[in-house]
Amino acid sequence: MSRNTRTTIKSTTTDPVDDQIPPPTKAKSTVDPPDSDILTAINKLTSKFSSFESQVSKDLTGLRKEMKDISSRFGKEVDDIKKQVEDIKVNTTDIPINKRNIISDNQSIIALESKIDCTQHDMSKLSAFVHYEIDNLSQYLRRYNLLFHGIAEDDRDEIKQLLAALSISEDNIDTMHRLGKKDPAKPRPLLIRFLLQTKRISVLKSKNVITSCFKNIFVSEHLTPYRAGLLRQLKSLKKDRYLHSAYSFNGSIMAKINATSVPILINSLLEIEELQRNGCPGTETLNVG
């Protein structure tokens, strides 16, 4: 190595004052110190929490007061209910007595209802009996009467011919007149009241004379409306072949089931119904009500 080379190396290894390297500095911390904005936010949060805490405390105070009012109010209502229960307990001591009274009243009501039923039944029987007796009396007053049907209203000659054919003189007649309201469609029946029952009966026995001498004229007993209704019902049964015959005799309504049977006295519609159910060959009960 040459001298010049050693000199150069030496000169490069020397540390001149101007070329000295400054000492290394300490590394800065990676965590920054608290910022003023963060402190401000923390303070605000603390303030809000304190305000919220104060509001919660205030609300709790209000709730406690409200609960106290509710408790007081319900306590009063509970006291009222307890009082009512006590009153009920006192009143229930009278229930057995009231129950006995109710049972007694019910028994009395049942007894009265039974008496009412018996009374109504007796009244029905009495009413039927009174109706029957009145009808009997009314029919008795008709015992001298006969009705002649089919005679023209103004045909006096036909009346004279009829009386002559039946050998009825003026001395046999108590009264003679038309019965009911005038009807242009058909003549009213002629009522003749005889002085003697014997003459009336003889005229009834001469029905064949009337039918043979006069075309549309026939004679019948003067029945009460009730008995006339019974006879109509029986004739309806006869028409439907439920009966052999139905007729009136001295004001009584009679029916025969067949030609050889004994005549049956009919006094009510119920007897006609029973007659059809039990004694007639029909298959259905006729409504006679």
C-alpha cells in the first residue's frame, strides 16, 4: 500500500468537528395525550347523567306518592267491601227462615192452583149442566111446534092444500108464521104451533103424505139451535156412511149405527166424536168442533 493511500484512509477515519453525527433522539410516544374535545364530551355526559339521575329520582318520588294514593284508595274500597261482607253475613242468618217461608208459600200456591183446577172443572161441569138444562127448557117450549120447509113465501093456496091434505083445521092451530129473516134465495120455514100434542104427532106420522103430494115440501121438529147442530153433524156422518140413520124424536137427537142396533141418545158433540171412534166403521175421526 502506498503512502498516499494510507493518508486517504486516515483522513477518512478522522472525525472532523464539522462532520460529527448528532446523537440519536428519543422516540416519541405513540399515545397522544388527552385532547380538550374529549374532556368536553366527558363533562357533557357527566352533566347529562346527573340530570337523568335527578329526573329518575323525581319520577320515583312521584311514583311513590301515586302508589301511596292508590293504596289509600284501595284500602278504603277494601274496607267498604269488608263492611258489605259483614252485612251479608248478618243478613244470611235470616235465610233459613226465609227459605222455610218460601217453601210454605210454594206449598200454599200449589194447593191454591189445585183448588183452582178443581173449581174450573166444577165450573165447566156446572156450565155444561146449566146449558143443557136451558136447552132442555127451550126445547120443551117447542114441543107443540112443527116446521114446514119449501113452501113459497106468498103462496097461500099451497098452504091451504097442505093443511087439507094433513087434515089440519084452524081449530087445531094455535099460531102459524114464518120463522127467521126473509131470504130471496129460498123461502123461510113455516112454523105451526098446535093446540094438542096428539095432532102434532099425527102430522109427523103423515110424512109420506107430504112427500107424495108435494114436491119440495117436508116437515121437521122445531129444534133448538144446539140440537139442530147435533143433528146436522150426525147426518153428515150418515152421508159418509158412518151411521145407518140420524133423526129427532120429541126433541131428542137419536142415532143408529146399523139397521138392527138400538138407537143411541146424543146430547153433545163429544158423544158424536166418541160414537165415531168406537162405534162407527169410519177410519178417521170427524172434526165436529
